[in-house]
Amino acid sequence: MLIEEMIRDVERELLRLLSEQERPSALVEAMRWAVEGGGKRIRPRICLAAAVAAGGTATDALLPACAVELLHSYTLVHDDLPAMDNDAERRGKPSVWAKFGEANAILAGDALQALAFTALAQTPEHRIGARAKMIEFFGRCALGVVRGQVEDIVPGTKDVPFIYEHKTADLFMAAAVTGALAGGGDDASVEKLRLYAYHLGLAFQYEDDLLDDDSPFSRDETLRLVQSETDAALAALSGLPGDATSLAELARVLVNRTR
Amino acid sequence: MLIEEMIRDVERELLRLLSEQERPSALVEAMRWAVEGGGKRIRPRICLAAAVAAGGTATDALLPACAVELLHSYTLVHDDLPAMDNDAERRGKPSVWAKFGEANAILAGDALQALAFTALAQTPEHRIGARAKMIEFFGRCALGVVRGQVEDIVPGTKDVPFIYEHKTADLFMAAAVTGALAGGGDDASVEKLRLYAYHLGLAFQYEDDLLDDDSPFSRDETLRLVQSETDAALAALSGLPGDATSLAELARVLVNRTR
């Protein structure tokens, strides 16, 4: 599968971006620890596959794919902090603050967010203005993720759809839209791919609730939601100029993790 | 003075950017608290004046001026955190974490950084590619500020010039370079203005050391450094296509705070 091969290029490019800074070594090591944590690289996959579905190549979206993973990594580093979820472990390893201290973890997260935008600013563009659109949309999603996280931690009644839309779907949308724009997608293709990612993000989050046994809804209701959001994601893929097979496959893999 | 009038526009534009998000209110309030803290808006002034010196107008640099202030504000919010400098006050008011809690302060800082890049991505460009250059340079400076901060807090011998270059001069350079690019400056003008800001940033930092009575060098040596960096900043301003009077005046005001 082409996307699988490209993911190795994303890993290499991430390391290159991280190794542009040599010092201070405490910062560089903390940033690497955060990014090399062994994640599934779902968002870079969406990004690369969106470039293909929009009529471009996966290579077009190499830098945006890195940018979304850098952004995702920073949110995890900050989420784990003692003042937030207070998680000393992530994926079976010490979390960044547990290994490098709180101050370094805050700063490593800050640096990862800056690096994400820097990577995006270096993306070649097929259409004039595509890169600016990419960065503006990505910025709104980066802000959206924070909005979702604040809603999640604020005491009192939570607006669950708001949290899911922003904490999860915004990053999926950032991946799809930057990938589509980098691949030279026209407005209609970009919008289809944004919709795909929106619904996939929600399906993914509901599926996560099932896996964590932590759903705000009944199990049957959550299964129904996963199904309807997945159907909506797949429906959004029709009529794209490029091959959307990888995106359809990704949707099916992501929402069948429990079954 | 034109720059003074434009600063009021910057204040209004900052409020507009901040009010685009309506919720969660905890986040919006914390972001406003951080930005409305009554700072001197030095970096937006540099940005606006750099656009003029590069041959454009201050209005060209309205969004970059907001972006540098948003970035500066986020660094202050994170610097004040208990895990960092542990400052419960800033400019005579509770710091963001003291007023809104640590988690909200971390997240408000994160959101301010994202908003800075979003503002930059919306900047009109006079030359094709100027906006991408702006964002890439800004991103490197945003990363640089974090590198300087990590070097500052890491235990052991500190590389003082490295800290000053990154913690202070990088943000001054981000202001001057984004302003120059937004004003339509050519490569030579942008480089002159980058140099101006680099030296002004160092002069400003040495002057700050004098004010805080916290210099790594003797008072005489620090005074000499302030003078030589100011001279270098002023020298960089010759041969610019636009009016550099405001930048020269700014340099003289900033480095005469003790005398």
C-alpha cells in the first residue's frame, strides 16, 4: 500500500525537522521523545491519502503530514501534564513531563506547535494561495483543539458534541484539508474531504468511547453513532478527482477496532 | 506620530481576533487577560515601523503586528507558570494561572500561539511568496524563543548570548521581518531590518539587565554593550527605501530607559 510506504518517509521527515535544532539538547530530546512515541500516525495517513484523493500525490502532502503529527504530539504532551490529566505514562513509556520535568514538557509542546506551522509554511503549492489557506485552516483547527480541551476540563455540565467536534474532529479535518490543498485540490474536493474527516473524527471518538468503556451514551446508541458517522464519512468521498480507496479503507479499519 | 495612532488599530484588531471565539468562555477570558495586560506593545511598534521603512504602510503590517503581540503574550503566560518562573503577578495584576488556574493558563498560551499563526496567514501580500516567508521566519523565531527559554532554565552553566539572542532578539526579529515582508520589502530591505531588530533586541536585553540590576557583566561593560548594539541597530537602517525615523526613535527610547 502506497500510504504505508509514504509513512516511512513521514517518519524520516519528522526526524529531519526535529534534528534541525541541535540545542539545547534537553529540548530536542523532549521533542523527539514526544514524536517518537510509537503512535499509529493516523492523522498523517489521512493527510497523505487526502492529497491522493484530491488528485495529487502523497508526496505533495509530506510536510503537512508531518505538521499534523507534530501538532497532535504537542497536544498529547500538554494533555499529560500534572495540571491537566496528570498522566505519568503514555503508550507504556514515561510521558514527557515524567521523563524531562514539567517545565521542559510545557516548552517542548510549545516548540512542537511552532515547528508544525514552520513545516506547513515550507509546503510547495500547486495553486497560488493554497498554502495560506492551509495555514489558516490549520491554525483554526489548532485553536479548536484547545477549545475542545478547555470545555472538557471546565467543571460543570459538558457539551459532549462540542468536545468531540473540536478535540478530535478538528485535527482530522486539519489533516484532510491541508493534504487536499497540498495535492492541488479544488474548493469542491477540499470541502468533500473536510466533511469526510469531520464524520470520521466523530466515528473515531465514539469508537474510542466503546474501547475505553467510557461512553456518554448507551453501548447500542454509541454503535449506531459510529455506524452513521462512518456512513457519512464514506458518502463524502464520492465524486473526488483522485483515488479515495485509501481513505475508505482507513475509515473501515478505524471504526472496526472493537469488532 | 503615525505609529502611535496605528497602535490603537492594533489594539482593536487584537480584540477582534480574540472575540472570533465565543466559547468556552474560560478560554476566551484567559486569552483576553493575557493580551490586555497593559504591555508597551514594543514588538507591534517595531513591526508597523518596519513595514514603513521597507517602503510600505503601517496598515500593511496590522495582522503581523497582532501576531507578534499574541506570540509574545503566550510566552509570558507560560513563563509565569508555577513549573517555570512561578510568578503570581504580572504588571500589578494576577498572572493568568493565578487568576484562571494552571490548566487554563497552559491552554490559553497554546491558543494564543495558534491564533498568532492564524492572523499571519490572513495577511495580504504585495509579493507572491511573501506570506510563506513571513510564516516560516515567524515559526523559526517562535521555536527560537522556546530554545532560549530552555537554555535559561536548564541547570548548570548558561550560554548567556544564546539566551539573549533567542529569548529576546528572536521576537524582535519576527516583528521586523514580518513587518518588512508585509510592507512589500525586497530581500535587501528585509535583511537590513532583521539586523536592526537583532541588535535592538540585544541592546534592549542588556538595558533590561541594568534596570533589574541583574547583569552577568559589570555595569560599565553592560553600558558599553547597550551602546554598541544600539549603534549597530541604527547603522542597519541606512539605505532603506522607506522612512526609518520611527525605528530610529524607537531604538533611542528603548535604550535610554535608565538614563
